[in-house]
Amino acid sequence: MKTSDNFKAVIENFLSGKALSDTAFAQNFSKASKNLEGCFNYIFAEVKKTGLCAFADQEIFDLAVKYYSDDAIEHPQPVNCRAVVNQPAKADLFTSLPEVSKSMPPAENKMPASKPESKTLTLFDL
């Protein structure tokens, strides 16, 4: 399995940031028996077990934290797979919005058909 540099960087940055902010995790992160390659193998093995192909970032980050925190996880076997990291598009004031199809007018421009006016008596009309 060859992990993309982007995937490696995202996971490593998350784990490093968590180790800086969480002293309990910092001890787990510095264990000699754990390494990033093993972490990636564990993540991919767990993802393969689910049979799913898309995960939220936090689900993957939680798996990475579990790998370092759980001493029962030793050296997972490599998995032949490919990981894709989607980066959110940055807001740009100079980029226009995607064009809306002109074949159908927007729903908010439609005027409701006029209904025959019916006079309902209220308490004030009596």
C-alpha cells in the first residue's frame, strides 16, 4: 500500500496537533511501538472491514487516535487500497457562482394561480 503524501500530511498534522493540546494523548503518540505506517495500515484495515468507501474526516481521525491509544493493536497488516483526501474549496470573492440552468425558471419567481376570492366571516363581521 502506498499512502499519498496529502493523506499522510493530514493525518500527521491532526495527530501532532492533538498531541500538543492533549497531554494524555501525547504519551500515547510517543510510544516506540507505534508509528505512522502502522497507523495507516490500521485505518485502512478498519475501513475495509466496513465495506464502505466514504467517511467523514472525524471518523478517520478517531481511528488514528484509537490506534495510538489502544495497546492491544500491535502491527496491522498492510492493505492494498487508495485514499483520497478532499480539501474544502476556499471562499473567493472574485469567483462567480456556478451558473443556474436557464431551462427552468426559479421556483420563487412563479406567481401562484389566482384563486377565487371567498369571503369568510369572522367575529368582527357579525
